[in-house]
Amino acid sequence: IQKIVVERDRVFLFGTNRSEIWWNKGTTTEVFARYASMEYGVAAGRAACRFDNTVAFLTSTKRGGIQVARVGDGYLPEFISTPQLSKKWAAYSTISDAFMYNMTIDGHDFLILTFPTGNATWAYDAVTQEWHQRSGAFSSGNPTREKANCHAYCSGWSGGTHILGDVNETGKLF
């Protein structure tokens, strides 16, 4: 198991090549029961999260391609990344350090995917169903990854606040 994500009463267990979905059966003899399985695993241990009322994850294909999928109806993956993005991501020297998180801003659910070694951050908007590249400071005219290295949402603080941890391990929160 590379990653565990809990979404409502379901537990997603992501392996490297396949994944399983378990649900809370709620009986005294069998609390959890396997509900479904997928022939897709997560390509990086931190690259799966809750997103848009389901779960999204970065997966690699058997032919070496990289794709972002979200779990759709019948627990079949629906691929939301484009072939052009998949080609860019596959060109990074490593994807094993990739991580993802989600955030909602002005009614838009965003899936944020960062490749630290590739020095790039990409975001998918569930409302517009489009990808865009995000950036921190610009260096030599080229975009670089976001400064965020982790994310938390605190609903009870200031009416709801996104908190991001600094990539430089300074202890700063944004």
C-alpha cells in the first residue's frame, strides 16, 4: 500500500499497480468489506487525495505514460489529464516525489499537482475542466513550482482558511 485516502464511508487503498476500495459494512463480525478494485495504482506515494466528491490520483500506465485519473461511476478511473500534459510529466527525471492536494476557491475545486524534481506545479479546475500551470517566483523567465509543500484547510479559523507550508522548510505558513 502506497497511499490510503478516506472518502465518506469508503477507504481507498492505493498500491503501485492496483488499488482496492473498501467500505464500512458496520457489522460486528466484519467492519470493512472489499467493494471494488482497479487495475491502476498510484505513481507516487503522496499523489492521491479527495477531490470533487471522489478521489483523484496520479497513475502510470503499463506503457510508461503518466496520467491523472479520478474515480468515476462504477469505480472506473476517468482520466482528466491531457495527452500533452502526460507527455510533459513523463519527461521529468522523476515523478516519485510528486504530491497532490485540493482546495476550493470562489466555488472552484482545484486539484493541485506538484513535481518537486521537475520544478513544476499544475492545477485542474473541476468547474472549467481545464488545467493551468501555477508558479512561485520566476527564474530566468521560466515558471517554477509553487512555494507550497503541504496544505491544510481550517474551517473554524477566520471563517475558513487555507494554510500552506513553505517549501524551504523555514517553518513559515501562508
